[in-house]
Amino acid sequence: MNRERFQVKPHEDGGLLVDVLADRLRCSKKQAKTLLDGKHVLVNDQRVWMTKHVVSRKDIIETTRPETKVKKIEILKKSGDLIVVNKPSGIVTNGSSKSLEVRLQRELNNPEICAVHRLDRETTGCVIFAKNAEAKASVIPFFKEEKVVKLYRAIVSGRVADELQTITRDIDGKSATTLVNILDRTRHASYLELRIKTGRTHQIRKHLSAVRHPVLGDKGYAGSKEIADVMRTLPRQMLHAYKLILPNPSDPANALRITAPIPADFLEALAALKLK
């Protein structure tokens, strides 16, 4: 990640944030707007994403620009007609011409490859793909019957108490349960392993925000209160799909067990927060 920090100059007083960004970062207004849309801009320690935001003299602006280098998708496991990959941050799973699904189709020269489930754009880790629609259909029942064990790692705000072992709250009118295991904690942050027994949209993020321990770097549910420097400059939400365990359609006697290594930015955040 490329980080920059600067102060608004007198001649920029009253100007639009998008214009100031384009000028200072020496990029186009379209690129500046992309930074704002991605919520990668802070003004006086508060996240701002409105292009028409007006800046004032001596405002402090901070940006975190994602690296643009494209790496080959890391394949964690191939078994029969299933492929499990390590999803990088900053890319949607499917539904876009720039999605992980499309990239995998191109890299493996198979236009029939399709995602079995999804992760948020900023979330990293294990994602299952099928080589064709028929193979996908054979796996979907495992999810519906809760035969898939999904373990996540997350860095969250605040010291999580021992008593918080299960979060059960409805999401969009449907029951949802998240199991909580504390790996490490300090006064300001906690490192958790989470198992979701249901797969509701944004379940972990919504559940942790509801109990006042939002995922660090989460721009959607973490609120706008001021937090420590190391926390507010995180490039993304610190959520990683760490492990999957599920029945193996091609070898019923041996379950599939796949682990995605903890990514570098996640490890850096742990070290900065003195967590392990």
C-alpha cells in the first residue's frame, strides 16, 4: 500500500477534495474519485468519500492507495472438479468482468469455472470454485446442510471479554450464529478466530459491530469515531477466510481441509498492535 499525508495549503482553501487530491497526487480526477469511492481518504482523521467535500486551510489529508500490480491467483487445492484459491484483497469474487472468477477462467483457460460461494471485496482467503455448473450444484447442498466448516481470522477493536463466545443475532430477518475464539488481546484490540454456522451477508462484520468490537479497517460497519494511528490507517478490513473443511465429492472418505496463509498486511497489523 502507498500512503501519503499532506496539509491543505492557503491557495487550496475552499477547493473540492477531489481536485486537491488529483493535484497533490498527480493523478486524474477519475483516479482521485476512485480513491474516494473506495473510502481510502481521511480528512482530519475522519474518513471522507464525497467528491464535493470542501477542504479548509490546514486540513490534514491522508490517503492509502492500493498497489496496482496484478499477481497470478494462488491455487490452494485442486480436487476433482473443485478448485480452492487464496483470494487477494481488492477484488470481487464474481459478477464483474474484473472479478476473481473471470481471472481464474482466463488463467486456467476454462470459461465454465464458477464461484461456489463469495467473500467481500476486501476480505482475503479461501474461496471455492467449480470447474462447471454441474460440479457447483453438487457442492451447494453442503453449505445448505451446514456441512462446511468456515473459520475466519479477524483483528477487532477493543478487548474482547471471555464471556463473548457466541453471537446470535438475526440478519435481514434470518437467524445467524457466529462462534468466537480469542487468540490474543490487548487493551485496544483483539485477535479472533471465528466460525460462522450460517452464511448471511456480511455476517461476521455485522455481528462484531453489533457487540461493539468492529473489524479494524471496516469502513462499512466500524463507524467514524477517532481511533489510534495504527488502526485508522489500515488499508482494508482485517478479515481473512482462514480455513475450510468440507466433504470431498470425489473422495467421500477424506474431507477436504484447506488453509490460506495469513497475508502480509494482516501480519503487519498484528505486529503493530502487539498481537500474535
